[in-house]
Amino acid sequence: VQLVESGGGLVQAGGSLRLSCAASVSFFSIMLYNMGWYRQAPGKQRELVARFTSGGTTDYADSVKGRFTISRDNAKNYVYLQMRSLNPEDTAVYYCEADRGSLTYWGQGTQVTVSS
């Protein structure tokens, strides 16, 4: 399974970006997996940003609640992360993740840089 992220870039504080994650393998249904976005800033551990569970619930990190929205297109096997009111603390490499039981897949990451 390959997860391919896109949509990162450089944005000013207060701006918005939309990240996309595409599962590029046939017969992979995101509906069967927990899908989420994680991020890792320089010198810090990777942390959860937002995720869907296979049961359909969503979790958000406290730091992004009210600013970020995770969504998905089940038919296209895409997961999105809409990010608003970005601030420099959101600067990180953002990774798409999928897991089910003992299986975990990661994308290659996309850089998000927020300038002050």
C-alpha cells in the first residue's frame, strides 16, 4: 500500500492549506482502516494531528481543534486535512497514516512551513 501526500507548502501565518492523501493501491478501501494525519517538527516526536477510526469517529489534537478538519472521499480513497488559521507552530512534515490490526502504513510526508 502506498500513501501519497500532497498539498504542503509555504504559507503566511493566518493562512490555509489543504493536504491530500491518496491510497494508490487497488482494492484498498480506506473505510476498512483507521486513517489519519500526523506531523513531526524538527527535534520533536511525531504526533497525531487528526484521524478517522474505522468506526467513523474522529480525533483531533487539542492544538488543532477548531482550525483543522479531516475529511475523506471513500470512493476515491482520499483523505484530506483542511488547515486554517495556521501559525508558525504548525510548521512540520505532515504524514498520512493508515492502520488496521498489526498493519501500519505511512506516506513519505509533505512539508508545511508557516511564516510569521
